[in-house]
Amino acid sequence: MARLAGKVAIVTGCASGIGAATVRRLRADGAEVLGTDLDAVKGAALCAETGALFAVQDVSDRAAWPQIVARAVQTFGRLDILVNNAGMVSGAGIGDLDDDAMFAAWDKVLAVNLTGTMAGCRAAIAAMRDNQGGAKGAIINIASTTAIAPLPTDVGYSASKGAVRVLSKSVATWCAKAGLAIRCNTVIPGATQTGMIADAEQRMPGLIAAVAATSPLNRLADPSETAAAIAFLASDECPFMTGAEMLVDGAALAIHPGF
Ligand SMILES: NC(=O)c1ccc[n+]([C@@H]2O[C@H](COP(=O)([O-])OP(=O)(O)OC[C@H]3O[C@@H](n4cnc5c(N)ncnc54)[C@H](O)[C@@H]3O)[C@@H](O)[C@H]2O)c1
């Protein structure tokens, strides 16, 4: 039987990169999926191709989160998995912009990457508590190796991803102490071949080769490799794994920077 048969998932940021690969993987593993994205054209196309349902969503719009969760529950009857994947960069270091531009960039990236993830956790837990057969679910939040080794060129992105790591642990332990079988774990991707890094390469030529070289594998991850880690955490294979983190970084953070 498929690993995620009978399960219902929401994947944010489904139109591109890791989100698109995750929709493909969860569908292949048997889950029903509601994919969401700001990009209605690419998001709808990916979902149509994979047999997923699609909804337009700005994850930073907290008022819309209960409606997104309700859409999944009304369509598929329950919610088992939330992958908080949607994210953006701000592209500014601490002293790079004037105050107005700096705080606008900071507020935006925190709203999407951090508040959007928190709002998703809240809305998902409310639905997962009511699942038929008892409270159960798996939330997977997507951080970044910049949460551990931050980018001097993007203070907002790095700080938001650092906060996502701690957010996940707080959510995980709140659920555990409340006696809810709702797990929350973080996947920490390293450089991955997606639109986000292709855009960064446009701004900073040579970036892809430089970040590939930080991994002893000397390459970027394919988004399907990150999706494989997400699918494991979404499954029931390790109920004791909550409040944990999975690095998918080609050992970039496992090696001394001098080598
Ligand atoms: N690509 C990498 O090297 C890398 C490394 C570490 C972490 N990540 C993280 O992985 C996640 C996916 O990134 P990706 O590389 O696939 O990027 P991507 O740019 O290819 O895809 C991101 C998707 O999120 C959507 N999105 C952006 N803002 C949104 C919002 N407010 N509401 C809804 N959707 C929104 C975009 O439209 C896009 O489809 C992000 O959280 C990112 O920070 C990526």
C-alpha cells in the first residue's frame, strides 16, 4: 500500500521548486493534496498535472488560513499533513538599504516566512485535533541552512528561517504536552536547484557554482531529494520524531569550512 494512502495534505508554495516536487512526491505516495500558491497560473497547472486540488493563497494573510484548511477538510474529509514551504528572500543585508526600504523588506519577509508558517501551524492544528479517530497530524516546516550559517546579504531571510526552527520546536512540544498526536518537524534544505536560487544567480552571477562547492558532493540538491525527506516526516513511520530537524544539505554544514 502507498505510504501516504488515505492521508490529506496541504502544501504551500506549490507552483515551483521544492513545493512542486513535494506535491508530486506526496501524490505519488498516495496522499490527496491541496496545493496553494500566490502564482495562480503555475500553481493550477502543477496541481492539474498531478491530480491535486489548487487554491490561490498568500500565506502571510492570516485571515485566509482557516478558509484554506476548511477547503481541504470539506473536499477530502480531514487534514493529516501541512507542509509550510512557501518562502521568499529579501535580498538585503543589515546596512544595505535606507530605513524605509530596509524595514519594508524585513516586515515582508518575516510576514511570509515566519508569520505565514505560524498561522499555518495554528490553522492546521485546529483541524487535525478534530480528525475522525482522534487528533493526529504531521506538520513540516521548511527552514534553510541560512538558519544555522546565515547570509550576510539577507538578514531578514536568515532571521526568519532561524525563527522557523524554534517555532517548530515550540509547536511540537505544545502538541505533545497537550496529548495531541500532532508532530511538527523542520526540514533544513541546503542550496537546491529551484527558481529561488536561479533568481539569486541573476543578481549574483557565480552564486550557484559557489554554493555548490560548499557541499563535498559539489552540487545542488534536486528538489525531489528535499521532497523525499518531507514525505518521510509526513508518514507514520516514526511517531517518536517530533521537534526534530532533518538537514538535506549534501553535508555542506558537516565539513570544516577549511576543506
Ligand atoms: N532553493 C534553495 O536553495 C532553498 C534552500 C533552503 C531553503 N529553501 C526554502 O525552500 C522553500 C521553497 O523554496 P524554493 O527554492 O522552492 O523557491 P521557489 O521560489 O522556487 O518557490 C517558492 C514558491 O513560493 C511561492 N510563494 C512565495 N511567496 C508566497 C506567499 N506569500 N504565499 C504563497 N506562496 C508564496 C512562490 O510563488 C513560489 O511558487 C522556501 O521556504 C525556501 O526558503 C530553499
